[in-house]
Amino acid sequence: MTDNVTREQFIEEVRRTRQAWQAALSQVPEGRLQEAGVCGDWSVKDLIAHIAWYEGEMVGLLSRRELAGSELWNLPLEARNAAIHALSQDRPLPEVLAEARETAAAFLAWLATLSEEELNDPGRFTNMPLEWQPWMVIASNSSEHYQEHLSQLHAWLARGDAAAAQARGDDRG
């Protein structure tokens, strides 16, 4: 069984990785938010909607203290992510950004309500398997998820910077 975490350490890790995610997003010019290629053919907008969906599921977990949510959880990961993408693909950028801000705020607010015992005891959540750790479920859908997509976002930004430099003739390689 995995070690327990302290409430303070866990919340700090989530906040730290969320801030890193937000800092990277702030480096993306608004005109590039819908440009494909960040993660396969996904745009930054698509990634923002994707992250917001998972955070929204964690809002449900935390607000109800119950492992229940979207039927999409019944799909394999790639199929679930494709379905999430299909749900948000045609949504206007301002709507996606507003929802992401609201969902992140709600997630962080609900996270702050957790006790240390709740983070470490699956018995405190209805329907959670007893071999699971609540903090690990939350981390995989927040801090670990931000880190996963953060590396993709940084790589995409670097490719764009290199292409822009080359177009300007700045490539001194």
C-alpha cells in the first residue's frame, strides 16, 4: 500500500503544479490557442477543456465524497479522451476558458475542505475501492495530469519559438 500524505504537502503540490500549468498557458499568445499540434492534433484550447473535464470530475468526487461521475469513466482511456475532445471541440474559446477558470476555482476550493484522514482513507468516500488511496485518485486527475500536459505544452511552445526564429533568420545554430 502506498504511503499516506499530509494534507499540507498534498495541497501544496496540487497548487504548485496548477500554477506551473497556468504560467505555461500564459505564455501562449491568444492567436495560437486554437492551433493544432500540442498533443497530437489537439490545440491548447483542447487541452484546457480536457484538463477542465477531469478537474470537474474531481469536483464531483470532493463535493459528494463519492466515487461516481460521468459514464465516460467506463471507456478505456483513449476512447474517453476522444469523447471528451469531441464534446468540447466545437465550443467557442471564451466558453472553454471561462469554464476552465470556474472549474479550477471550484476544484481548489473543494480540495481545501479535505481532511488529512479523507485524503488517506478510501472508506471516507462512498464506492471507492478500499485498496485505492483518495489522494492518488485526485493527484492523477490534477497535479500529475498538469505535469503530463505541461511537458507537451512546453515542447510545443519551444517548437513554435524555434520556427519563428528560423522564419526571422535568427537561427544561428
